[in-house]
Amino acid sequence: MKKRKKILLILGVLLIVAASVGLYIYKEYNRTHKDTADIKPDHSVIATDLIKDFETDEQGSNKKYWDKVLEIDGTVKDITRDERGFYSVTLGDTASMSSVRCSMDSIHNNEVAALQKGNAATMKGICTGFNADELLGSDVILVRCVVVLKK
């Protein structure tokens, strides 16, 4: 009788653990990202200042900006569309090779139509890193970007 109770107890615990793991996996698989447009930015900065921060102190800038929501003001240098229809907006000083590259969130692709090369724009996105290159210019990378419309 004692052996049977132990087996039932172990099976019960295993069933609870298996159900908990299954629920966790289901929730993670179906998890969605928050819309960047609805998230308050951690930092607001001018594109050229952000580039300068990374070029002078990459390690410190990574600690400050990496995986944070940034609101960037700058001049639109370029707007590109890849073969899958995703847009990227490049901000920065037109006289410099360095820039802030903003990969648009696909649900906000239609907002790119309001942008024009040479005009000022404000973008909001999540900083994912910095690519330093002395010859081709450095790039600060933002993902899941949206155009911020000033009111």
C-alpha cells in the first residue's frame, strides 16, 4: 500500500511539472512583441550625437543604449526597400559616411511614404548595436522602427 501511494504521488508531481512546462512553452511560442509606437523611449537623441557617442566610447554607449528604445531626430539620408518589401531608413549628416540605420517594423511600412530624402524626421526603435568601419563609415543599428509624428 505504501509503495502504491509513493508511485501515485510521483506521477502526480510529474503530471503537474509536465503541465507547467507545456503551458510555458505554449505562452512563449504565441508571445507577441509590444508595438514600438506605444512604448515610451528610454532616450531621445540627435542622430549625429548618437553616432559620435558610439565612435568615441563604444563600450559605454553599448551599456547606455543597447536594447533600449531610442527616439532619434535626424536628416533622412536614404530610404531603401529590400526584395521582401521591408524598408530601412538611414538618418544622419549627409556629409558623413556614418549613419543611424532604422529597420522599419513591418506593420508600420506605410509610414515611410511620409518621409523624403533631405528632410528632418524622428524615428523610434530599439538599438541592437554598432558597426564600426573607418573606410565606409560607422552605423548604429535600430530595429522595429516607427516614424514619430510630431503633434
